[in-house]
Amino acid sequence: MERAAELTRNDKYGAAFMAVQRTIETADGVELSEIQQWLTDHGDDFVGDSGEKG
């Protein structure tokens, strides 16, 4: 997931998707919940927003 965030920040969306696709597809219910929580907690990682205002 961290690698996908890095790729997304570098406008490499296809590579980001491919980096996590298999993980998401094979995750069980508990793992999917953990992935959702991680994405919620780290959403800014995907857009490069550090919370600082320009």
C-alpha cells in the first residue's frame, strides 16, 4: 500500500493499482477491513497532502 501511494503521487496510477490489486483481491473480510482503515488513515499519502496550506 505504501508503494501504491508513492506511485500515485508520481502520477503512475496503473502501476499503483497493479501493486495492490492481488492483495485486495485475495484479502479476507478482516484483511479488507484493515486495508480500508489503512486507506482512511493514510489517504493524504496518495495525494501528497501533508496538511500544510500553500
